[in-house]
Amino acid sequence: DAGVTQSPTHLIKTRGQQVTLRCSPKSGHDTVSWYQQALGQGPQFIFQYYEEEERQRGNFPDRFSGHQFPNYSSELNVNALLLGDSALYLCASSLEGQTAYTEAFFGQGTRLTVV
Amino acid sequence: LAKTTQPISMDSYEGQEVNITCSHNNIATNDYITWYQQFPSQGPRFIIQGYKTKVTNEVASLFIPADRKSSTLSLPRVSLSDTAVYYCLVVGTGTASKLTFGTGTRLQVTL
């Protein structure tokens, strides 16, 4: 089982550019969530995808958008990059549809640096 | 969502037992208490989860008093590799995938 995989691992972009980050969930998982983690802070929830639709969203501007594909993989897109978007972007997968809480599995993250 | 409060940092020597306490006064009836561990430049890793009393796995123990307003993560005989940030989260049933992280507790283990 490959677990959650994210690509790329590192990325450097210029202010104003657009970026796409990718995530493949753990085998058998159907829900993907994205988090932004600034240096020294805990991860902050961006949004969650389930059945190819955005189901929940955190306090992030519309510059942050995403997509989930039929195979449950997901993309995070950020437009008009700002210096403050520099962070570790984490993808987490889990299995919904159960009454009990199931743990979320995180990928290694993508380190985005905006210059 | 219930807010959690935990110490910003802790220091320990290798071989000692470490207890990290988390306060969650506003925990709801259907909330679970969950702990994650994070190493630098890696994603958080699930450690343990509980609802009440005591839960133990191969990594840690979780103690939850009857009022559930706090919990204690216990790491037995820590090693240098346990140096990490530990996050206490309160998660409600049905919102499993949305996790609200605080700043966590930075545990430093030394020889």
C-alpha cells in the first residue's frame, strides 16, 4: 500500500503565477482534504473533496481551488500567488460513510516557495 | 469545534516517560480526542484516539477522565526519535476528515 502520495515535493514559483499540486489518496480512501502549514504553525484546513465535489471549505480565498477525479485523486490550484502562500501543502485522505471516526492519513507534503 | 490548549513545548531525557496534557473544556458528546505526531517536513501521523477512560496501543496511551474536559497523552520511555510536534485534536463524528490543528506541543528529547 503506497499510502498518500503528493507531487511535486518541492516547488518554486514567482508572485502572480499559478500552481497545481497533486495528491493520490491511500488505497480504498474516497475523501481528500488539503491543508496549508506555515512555518511553526499547525496545518490549516483549506477544503475537502468527496464524490468529486467540494464538501467543506476553510477560511481561504477563491484563489484556492481544487478538483477530485473519479479515481479519488485530487488537485489543488492556487492562482495569483502571493509571498504569503509559501508553505507546506498537505494532502490527507480518509474514508467517509462510516459512523465512527476514521483516522486521516497525510502525505509528505509539497513545499511551495513563492519568490 | 472544541478548542484545545496544550503546552507549547516540553523537554525530556531519553528513557523517561512523557505526559502531554491537553485541555478541551467545550468538548461535545460525540467528539473524539485524537493525537497526531509530526516530524519536520513531513505530514502529521495519527498516534491514538479515544472517547473516554484509557486507550493504549503500541505507541502510546491516552488517558481521558470522566468529564472528558482534558486528556493526557503518555509516551513510555521516549527516545531521540520521538522528538516531534504533538497535536491534540477534538474531532466530531461525521467530520472526520476536517481536522482543526492548534500549534501543538514541541517535544525535545535529549540524551
